[in-house]
Amino acid sequence: MHRATTALLRRLVAVLTFAVLALLAAACGKEGSPPVKGPQPDQLPQYRVNEGYELPQSPTWRKAKARGHLVVGVKEDQPFLGEKDPATGAYTGFDIEIAKMMSAYLGFEPGTVDFTTIASANRETALQNGQVDYYVGTYTINDLRKKQVGFAGPYYMAGQSLLVRADNNDINGPGDLAGRTVCSAAGSTPLQRIEKDYPEAEPVAYDTYSICVDNLLTLQVDAVTTDDTILLGYAAKVPDELKVVGPTFSDEPYGIGVPRSDNTLRLALDDGLEASERNGDWKKAYDATLGLSGHPAPEPPPIDRYPAG
Ligand code: GLU
């Protein structure tokens, strides 16, 4: 067979592998199924629920209590961070653990948290119109976003990086992107940085990073850019086909998004994060999720209780 055709076929197989990995994970335990690399439900920590906790000054908390459950916005296609099992509908990952830790801190039982998937571009609107009580999904804290929403945290420090096909040796950093197509999510800080700081690159935007990765595997784009945390997860799914290259070239402090006017909730979540970092829950959560991508737990960044304004 023609070499180019063989290479294309190989990549198509990789796309399929990527797409059905989650389904295969659901079949784990059956003979011949591949090893599952994601977080294992039985190894996830349990968080002590703050019984009798009250936060009456927070309209978001009051509304959730009256409703009987919290609604938390997350991602569903980011391995080790926020991933939804298509078979069971269950969400797993470091961001999901942070969300659960915080719901326990706020006095909600594990069964009273509903996760809903919200893409990067829709986060501010979802928080503004009350669609979610808070949001945990690789959400970078910055001044522009602080004009629209509030942020507890940061609870993790990521950095922008690049994902390329394993056989690509030409792209090793953002300086190599001139004339190259680079895919990212609409409404994300990595996309904005490429547009602003690397004007010779050719940005392509989709709603989610998993669509970008499909496009990378099928040769439609030359690279995918976003946080290192997210890209390492995709590379781990098809390590023969994809690799993360170069050092990170930004700081992406992850925060918990809250409605902008609800400073009481924001500061309560800051307290909750600090307590979880102190009592070991944060590290346990990291080790059981994001830590599986191969990096030992770092020190979490200091919490920033910025003044209301
Ligand atoms: N952390 C970046 C951001 O908040 C990229 C990841 C994402 O889109 O969620 O825009």
C-alpha cells in the first residue's frame, strides 16, 4: 500500500481508538479489554460532609439548599480532569474531586451534587444566569473574567503547552507555529494568547479540545494548544500518536468560578480549599486523578482572597 495511505489509515485507527477508549473502559474486567488508565472509582477519596453547615448570606447557597442539591458546571472530555463515562454518565477527574470536596465543605451530601457540562466559551453566561451554582473546569483566573464572575482559589497552577503528532519534529514551541494551523477551544485563554502573541500562526477554534484532537489525528491541523494538564491527558490516551512538546509558556491559575456578586460563596470556597489542602484531601484527590498522568503532586498555589469590587 502507498505509504501516505498507510499513514492515514493508521491515524484513522488512532481517532477511533481515541473515541472508543471511554467505551472500552466501561467494559473493563472483560477478557481482552485494555488496561484502564483513568481514575478508578474505588480509589477516589471520600470527603467528610460538614454537617449543619450554614451560609445564609450566600444567595447561591440558599437557593441550592432550598432546591435540595447543588448544580456544578464541569468539563466532560478532559482526561484526568473532568471526564464523563458515556456508559454510566459518571464524571471523574481532579476538577470533579475539587467540586465534590467543596460540596462536602458546604454541607451537601455526595448524592446531592448534579454535574452539568459547560464548554469554555459558555462559562461566564452559565454563572451569570444561574444555570450553575459554581464551576470547576480548568478555569483560568484573570482580570478580564473577574469583571464577569468571581473566582475562589487558585487550587492548581497549569501552563499553556502544545500537542502535536508523534512523528512531528518541526514544532517544539509556540515560536514554530508561523504558517501552521493550531487548534484550541473558543473562549479560552490559550486561543487568545495565540491570536495576540503569535500572529503568524493560523488559529482554528472549536467548542471542545477533543474535537481539536480528532482534527490533529486526521491531519486537519498541525497542533493543539491549551493547558499542559489537558494535553497530557490526551497524549496518554494514544501515546504512539501524540506528544506534548516544549516548556509551558503561560501561567494558568485554576479557580472555582462563582456568580460575581456572591462574595460570601467565593470566600467560603477559599476557606474550603485551604482546609482541604491542610487536611490532605487535596493531595489525595490529585494522586487519584491528575497524578495518574505521571507528575507528582506539586504544592498548591496560595489562595488569593481578593477584595470585592
Ligand atoms: N485554562 C484555560 C482557560 O480557562 C484553558 C482551558 C479551558 O478552556 O478550560 O481558558
